[in-house]
Amino acid sequence: MGRLSREKNVELLINSFNEFNKNNNYTLTIIGDGELQFDKKYDNIDFTGRLSSNEIKKYLLECDYLILPSYTEGLPFAIIEAMNLGIPCIFSNINGAKEIISNNNTGFLFDLCNYHKVSNCILQKTKTDLSGWDTLFQKVDRFKNSHKKNLISCLRKAYSIPIEDWNSMSVKCLEYINTRFNREVLITKNLFNLQHNP
């Protein structure tokens, strides 16, 4: 869910999901648009393009997990939106995600091998300084088979838990968002515009 760009690592998600789904019958829905185009020939993968907030909410309410294998994130609002609806997340164990998702508690984290070697460089990049991105991504991509193995393992784990555990995880997502991102907390932290009228 979000911008389809290189740093979101959507190709890893598609490849991992297709392998994971060989013995299953799940559907992956990819919401968003961007500079990357993907072959839409897959039977169990739906590409919706850009959707309104209400349309995204409907999809989230029907899904088991939000899955994002990003290389880099700031404050990942997609995680917050999903958890606010009680949807656990599966995410790469990167800065930005691991501060919000508690592994095996409010979702699942999987490792991007070699990420630690380039994470500081990735974090120092800005939108105005795009030089060197491809080199950084290639360093991480050298381990794409390991990334794929890790994500598939994470998917298997997520889909093997009993429904009672999923329900408990869902409640923990709601509790976490309520205590960390409700309006009063954000105002206290000066992260919410006081003139904002929801």
C-alpha cells in the first residue's frame, strides 16, 4: 500500500508471495501507483492503482495483514493506518518499522540481509540527493534470495498462527495505536496541528 517506487521493494513481495502461495490460495492486493510498472499476469495478485482513503480502508478491513518489504521508511503511516484498524503488519526489520511493530506481538518483522551495512547511507539520503540510490539498492539486492527466503518464512509463520492469536495481535495493534498516536498524545508531543479539524 503506497507509492510503487524502488525503495518499497515491491518486486521482492511479488516474488516471495508467488512462491509462498504455490501451496495456498491467498490473494495479494497491491494498492498504489508510481514510477514502477509490474507485469499484471498473476492470478492471485490484484493491482488496484491509486485509491481514495475510504477505498483503502475497505481493503484493509478485508485483509489478514499489511505487508511492506521496504528498504527505507521515515514514519510509515501505512503501518499506523493498518494497526489503527486492528490489522497486524509484516514488515522488513528496518528503521521506522521496528520502532512501531513489536515482532510476534503486533506483527512480524523479517530481515533484509546486509541491510545494516547500508542502512546509515540510506537514511542520510534525501529526496533532493538521488545520486547513489541504485548502488545502495544493488548492495542490498545481492542478497535477494536470502531476503526472499526470510519473507517467505515470515509469511508461513504469520499464516500458521491460530485465529485466537491473530485476534490477540489485532487487539494489541489497536491498543498500541491508541496509546501512542491518539490526538491527545500527538498534541502533547506537538506533532498534531492544533488548527486541524478532523
